[in-house]
Amino acid sequence: MIIVDKFEVVNNPKTKEQLDKINVSYQVQGLISGDYLIEGDVSKIVIERKEISDLFSSNHEGRLQKQMEKMNIEYPEYKKILLIEGNISSVVHRKPIRNKGDVVDYGDTQKSYARYSAEFSGIVSSIITTSDINIIQTASKWQTITVLKQLDEWANGRRRSERRSEVVKNVNRTVDREIEDVLLSIKGIGWKKTREVLGAFSSIQEMFEDIINNDGKKLKDVLGDNLSKHIIEVFTSKVKKVD
């Protein structure tokens, strides 16, 4: 049984519609803290859901810390989850990108990505290092409802815990995002350079082929000699075996 805070239904009309659609048992009540309670036979879970824009605003206003503290106090025996709905790009692109003639100016966008990413990492790090609250991120309301159903199954012993970990780990991870992360993990590659590379190559395999067959000629045209040399070194160096 999932207990849904009444304000979740009042403020988010689609919540009830999607809960009905996914065929999950739930009740609407006024909760002391959190937005969802899962009263399972095996485990009990309290969930605070935050749209990512509200995550930032509540952090700025000091509400987030108080809400996390209250959840810890009110539900000491429950597993506690902060569910973040949405991604940073949705916050960055709330305001239109400025145009200079026919050329799109991505300068402010890149700065916003960097600023929001740093703040997001700080929020997450602070929560997981100072409390026993777990964090799940979903891409949409529908994915949130799907995760709630999966957590309900796990809390009632109908889903192996290993499977729950897999669901949490893979949520909000698309192939495009994984490819971006591969490039962003390389020193010197930020969002701007990542987009330039992905704009020049249709796939990572195509970039590999350019590196192997053409000594990275196309990559050098895109990023210049120094940065391309580092990327080529990353993808062609032999990995040292660890005993």
C-alpha cells in the first residue's frame, strides 16, 4: 500500500491519473512529512519527492535541510529516500537562449550547466554524508510512479533487493547520456567540447575509427592538436593490470 500526501494530488493532478494507470494500491492522506509512504510487509519507506527546480529553490531558502531533518525525526524506523524528478538541463533551459543574429549563443548555457551541476553535486554530497537518506533521480513524473511501484513490490517482498538496486542505478540513464559521460570524464572535456565532438561524429565507434585509421585527423580538426592528442592517448593506452 502506497500512502500519498494529499498535496501531491492537489498540486499535481497527473499523479492520481498515473497511479491509477499503473494499477497500484494507494490511499490519499495528509502526511506529517514526506510525499509518499510505503507500508510494506518486509520494509517501510518514506519518500520526499522534489522536482529539480524546487530542489534548488528549497536549498537556497533553507527548506530542504529542514525537510530532511523532519523526515529523519518523524520516521526513524523507515528507509528514507529523496526522489529528485527531472534533470539539470530542464532547469538550464527554462529561459530561452539568447540569439545574436542567426547564431545561437551557448555561453550562458554552459555557465549555467557548470553552476547547477556543481550545486547539485554539493546538495547530494551533503545529504548522503550527513544522514541515512538515499537519493533516487527520475526523468519524469511517469518514471517516478514506475519507481514507486517497484519500491512497493520490494517493500512487500515481491522483488529481490538486488533488482531494486539495479532499478535505482539505471534510472535516468539513456544511451545518449552515457556517451556524454564517457567524454565528460576526460580531463579538459566540458559540455561545449562534448557537443562539438558529438556534432562531428555520429557515434563513438566512428571516432574510434578516425583515431585508429586516420590518426585522429577529424578529431584534431574539431578540438585542435593538444586536446585531441590527450583523447587519443586515453583511448589507445594499454590498461595496467592490477593484481
